[in-house]
Amino acid sequence: MDLIITNANILTLDNEDRILFGSVLVEDGIIKEIGRVRTDNKKKVYRVLDAEGAFLLPGFVQTHVHTGQTLFRGMADDVELLDWLNKYIWPLEAAHNERSVYESARLSILEMIASGTTTFLDIGLVHNTESILRALSESGARGVICKMLMDGDGIPKGLAQDNSESLSEIRFLKEKYHRGCNGRIMIGVGPRFALSSRERSLVEAAEFARGEGLIITTHSSENIKEVLSIRDRFGLSNIAFLNKCGVLGENSVIAHCIWLEPSDLEILKDSGTSVAHCPSANLKLASGFARVPEMLKYGIEVTLGADGAPCNNNLNMFNELRLAALIHKPRTGPVNMNAKTVLRMATIGGARALGLDSEIGSIEIGKRADLIVVNNRGIHTNPVDNIYSTIVYSSMGSDVSCVVVDGNIIYQNGTHYLWDLDEIVRKSNEEKGRLLKRL
Amino acid sequence: MDLIITNANILTLDNEDRILFGSVLVEDGIIKEIGRVRTDNKKKVYRVLDAEGAFLLPGFVQTHVHTGQTLFRGMADDVELLDWLNKYIWPLEAAHNERSVYESARLSILEMIASGTTTFLDIGLVHNTESILRALSESGARGVICKMLMDGDGIPKGLAQDNSESLSEIRFLKEKYHRGCNGRIMIGVGPRFALSSRERSLVEAAEFARGEGLIITTHSSENIKEVLSIRDRFGLSNIAFLNKCGVLGENSVIAHCIWLEPSDLEILKDSGTSVAHCPSANLKLASGFARVPEMLKYGIEVTLGADGAPCNNNLNMFNELRLAALIHKPRTGPVNMNAKTVLRMATIGGARALGLDSEIGSIEIGKRADLIVVNNRGIHTNPVDNIYSTIVYSSMGSDVSCVVVDGNIIYQNGTHYLWDLDEIVRKSNEEKGRLLKRL
């Protein structure tokens, strides 16, 4: 059924950053009117959602998450990145099966929806990608699900896969799922990071992604040891090495980019590559502070992601908004990373990074209706002075009262349209228990 | 009526950091039994609260807040500290009246309670302290309310007050309110910071506080310009200057302590002074990173506070817990500031700073029952691996389902026992409007 959301404080996040009071009319999943909406001469029946003065925003777009890791929440606190990977995350990922991945993905996607994320880029897992796709399909959310590639030396047996096999599996997934569910589902290519793929595999993966018109994503320059190891092995910065392999480009999203060399900024900018900034994870793993204000000034598209539950430990975009606004101020001054800048990174910026900005990322006529209603009557958000400030500095995930994707209400007042929250919590605990036994 | 909380995962935060499953029995506001509770041979009637497996913690203790500033939430984003004070906060504070302070305090205290804070140290305002005390008394929470002292040069007319007048007002407040409401209410002395009081006034205030057995609190070493200005004027570090004035000591809580000189650590330690670390505010005002891990290693009592709504922009301890755990890791490594350390700062550490650790700060037999129930069934907190990690890294303010102070349930499932949330939001907006007209 078509939808009218009335009495909303609408943050459009369009090019003029217009804020309007009024309604949004949605037909066939597309935004048809904004502001003053006249339905009196129309014959159709609409579902009416009274926002009662709440904020209406475009849904958040996260450009870097690991839905396969959410069962491992809180299991690897207070360790260094490379230990975190080798001793905890890789063995845990290798112990996954079809069911545990499905429950991990359901839990992840539901946490994201409940805190306002409507689109995400998942760097995925080596195996059981179809479990994630099944969860995404049921969830009603929008996502780019990458199959992860790992074929370098020293990869645990359960995670290593021959590159040609990986790419042919992605081809299969693309044919079966890409732009399915009315376009909500997309397939991508996710080499884990430079040290976990052979150089030739990176070249092949990049060529493949470009040829098929798919997003490619990877981690880079997250940790000083990682960067030094790549320079040692290839004589290049991590970013320059990825560029040499063809991984950078307009279809490319690179997570972290903390330990950049000065020339890396130019490479990122010239190649049209987007960056996924993950402040919680960068702090928790003691990786460092990405030079986000400098990247933005340079014209690089910097977007936001929560990364994984074992290094965050949430998938809640409000945490990342607040941190992205706060943590760069001591170094660059209090005026940098203001609330509006950060909110644009989390919406239209993310949509641009995924090549979806003609479809989502702002509230504009002709775009798909991916919308969130954020309650503004909270004790913790009042008085409201500036709406951007309220969203970024004062609101929390639980203020999201309604989530619309493609014109469909998929979450409202704590209830998902299809999934039972308590059942998902219970099943995720059960599957975690079984996974630990397999380990 | 006396209270039994059953089926709780009890984080005692006692000296052994015991975690128990079971019940807590409260009589006359005092914790009488923990764990296995036998009521069969007792004749009394108890109120039973079934925690249904949720976490039961001591309520959080915030050691630095400004309840008088909450009406100004979001009104002074993205400016430097000294501008923030002179151009925004001081003129706004000077425009307060009795009613606006009361509404500001109600909003503040309710936000704190709803997110699990049961005790706070408020540095207060120069005028209308009784409005804050009225709000605290009604709220059911516990607090040390300081009257703020400002009598230096360049203080706006509406804020400056002769020091002897200030101290005699504190004496009056002490006699009327101190340890009233069954001990919940305490009075303190709050010179704003070294630059806004005459040196002699600081000496007098410190002597007064020590003589009367009251907490004294001030801001120090928050901003590089502030520190340089004090060194310029007095030839001492900010901390050494406060020490010279007698302000430091076991009854003293100093907020921020970012720009410390090496010898300041020794002064803080030797004097038994506690530090209130305010991570959100320090980031937002670009003040810098306090050397918290170093202070803790040195044996200094470092505690947590949200500071004020215009520099945070919340009064939610969960934000400060998460930030305190995260922001020091890039500099000092991922093992520092682990979840348990931070949670102890937020509970028993805060209680020690306020001289209340024999009464509150942990769940132990004989202590007063200041307790919070934190829901652990959330999509965003599951699976739970380590309870400290869940509280610090994954939980949010809205997970607090019940708040008990002095054995009384003062907040449960979004409802305060006395105050109407919607009315407080409405009135705070009205009073903010009137205040802006007066400005």
C-alpha cells in the first residue's frame, strides 16, 4: 500500500540541506511529493503515518560492516588488530556454518534497522554468503553483500579459497541475487585486505568487479604493522599497492585509511575511491585516528561504518555519528566535523560511495523511500536547538521509532514486520553456543 | 515498603568484583542480603521486583555535571572553550531565574536517572541554588549540589558575587539542606575555575569547605589557553596554584585535568584529590585527551562526569563509559582502560571521590540500596560474552529499566515515580523561550 508520512520535521539532506515541515507522499516505493501534499483529488488509498512532529531523515547508509561477526560480540576485547584477527576472529569465522551465519546476519541487520540504518555494505565472509543474502532478503533492508576473498599465505584452512573458485561463486551470486527484491539486494567483491590475498588475485578481483559493474571493498591502512608489512613486501604504501592492483576506483570503498602516506590522498582522490571511516573500531583496536577532516578537505568521499560487533561492539550508526563528530576535534579544532557534515557522510555520502545516490541517501522527489522517523520528545534531546546537532550529539539508537525501506514500513516501535526480536536473540545465542563447540 | 529484587545478574563492584546470580534484599533503604535470600521465616511484606535475568548494578556516580546548563543543549556547538564560556554560557546563565533553573535541573536529573545515574556532583550556578535543591529533593536521586563562586575580574554582572556573601549563602544552604531527605542531599562549594575567582576567595572557599566538611570542586587544566594564562599570572601550573590556595585535598574533585605538568600528578596524588574525567566534553570543546591511564597508574582517583548539555550534549553515563574506554586506546594501547576499570570509575570510584564509599558505589551488605537494572535482552547487546564489556561497549541509556535510590524505586520502564516526562520536556522548552527573551 502507498504511504503518507504526515507532521514531520523533514531533514531532506538534499543539495540545499533543506529542512521542511510537512508530509512525504510515497507511491510504489518512490517519493512523489514533499512538504505540502494534496491527496484530496486522488482516488488511491494510502497508509497514513503521523510522525507527530518527529524528525524524518533518509535512512543511514553504512559502508563497512561485518554481519558475519555479530555472534562474536564482546569476545575479543582489548587486543591488537593482528592478534585480534589471527587468534580470535579468523578461527571463529572458520567455525561458522550455514545456520550460524544466517543467525549472525539476522541479528546484525535487525540491530542496524532498529537504530536507523537502511542500507549497508557488508564485506561478508568467505563461505555461506547465501545465508546472509537470505537474511537480507527477509529483513526488508537494502544492502550490498560482498563475498570475501582470502587466498594468500597463512590463511586458516577453513577460510582460504582458490581465487577462480571465489570469482565464479560471485558470478553465480550475481546472476541469482543482484538487484533482486525490487533492487534492494546487490552483490559485491570483498578481498579481505592486501596481506590475505595473492597479488594476482587482487588484480583479477578488481578486473572482475569493474567488468561486472560491482562494488569492490577491502580494508587498508588500519594498523601500522599492516602498513609496514606491505611496504616491506611490495615497496609501496598500502593505498599505492591497491591502486597498482586496480582495486581503487569509483566502484571501490576502502575501510579505515588511518596510516596514509601524503601521496595516498591524491591517489584516493584521483581514482574516485570512497573511504569508510569506522571510529569506534579504530579506537577500540587502538589503530589510530584517520585524518578525516583532511580527506574531506581534499575532496575525498568519506563515509561511515560500524565495522564488526567484536571491535565496536555495536552496529548502531548513532555511535559512529557522535564519535566521527567528536574525536577529530582535539587535533583539528572544534569547528571541524560539525553535525551537518557528519550527517551528510552518514546518508548521501554513503549513497554516493555505493553508486546509489540517484536512488537513495536524501529525501528528494523521484528517489526511493528509505526513511527513518526519529523521536524528538526525549528527555535527553530536549530542548532541541539545531536538528543536526540533536541527531548527531544527543540522540540514540532507541530514538528511531519507524523505519521505511522502498516505501514499506519494516520496523515500528520496537517491532520488525517479519522477525520476532526475542526469537532472534535466543537463536543467536544458541548458534553461538554450537559454533564454540565446533571450534 | 521494603524491597526484594530477584533473578538478577548482580555486578557487585565490590573489592573482589564478584558477579552473583540471585536476589538483593533491601530493608529501610539498606542492602541486607545478596545472592541467596531467605524470606520464608520473616514476617514483613516486601515489594518484589523480578529482574528476569537482567543486570543489577550499583547506580552510576557522576562527579561533574552542570544541571543549570541543560536548557542550553545544542546552543553552543563547535566553538573554543573560552569563547564558549564568554559568548554563550555565561550570558545564558546570567539570564536564568528561579523557574528556569528549576526546569533545567528537573530535566537534567531526570535524564541522568533515566540513564542510570543515581548520584551526581553538580558544580551548580551562582544564583538560584535552592531551585536545584528543590528539583533534587523531588527527584528521589542523590546529589552534592554546589553553589558556584565567581568574583574575579571580567565576570558578567549577573554572575559576579562578593565572596563573603557567597560563603554565608552556602552556610545557610548547609544548615537547611545538608544530609536532608534521609541523607540524599549534600551541599558543596564550587569556585568555577582559577580565572574567575580572586586568589583570596579561593583560599577562603577552600578553608570554609574543609572547616564545614563539604566537598569543594572546580575546573582545572581543561584548555591550553587557560593553563598558560594561569602560569603567566601566578607563575605556577593550574594544579600547583589550586594547591597553593588550599583547594586540593581529600574533599576536592577537580574536573578535566587535561593539560597537566609532570609535577601535577604528584600534587594530585599526595593531596588525595580526585579527578573528574569528562571525555565527551573534552572532545567536543577540542580541549584534548586527559592522561587518564597515567593518572590511574599513579594511583589518582579518576572518576567520570558528563559535564554540561551544551558541551556533550547529553548527561548519559553510558556515553562517558564508552568514550572513556575507547579514546585513550590509540595512544596507550588496546589493553588499557578495559571495561571493568571504567565501570569501577563510574561507580565505586565516584563514590570514593565524594566521600560516600561507605554508603554507596557497590552492592554490599550494609550499603544504601542505590541500584539500577539494565536490560540484557537487546538486539544490540546479544550475545552477551562478558558483562562488563556489555555494559561499557554495547549498552545504551535506554537499556536502564529500573532505578532504585535509598531502596525506593524512583524510575521504572520509562516512568518516574513523581514527575511526568512530557510535562518536563514541555516546561523546559517554555522556560528556555522565556530565558532567551530575557537575554
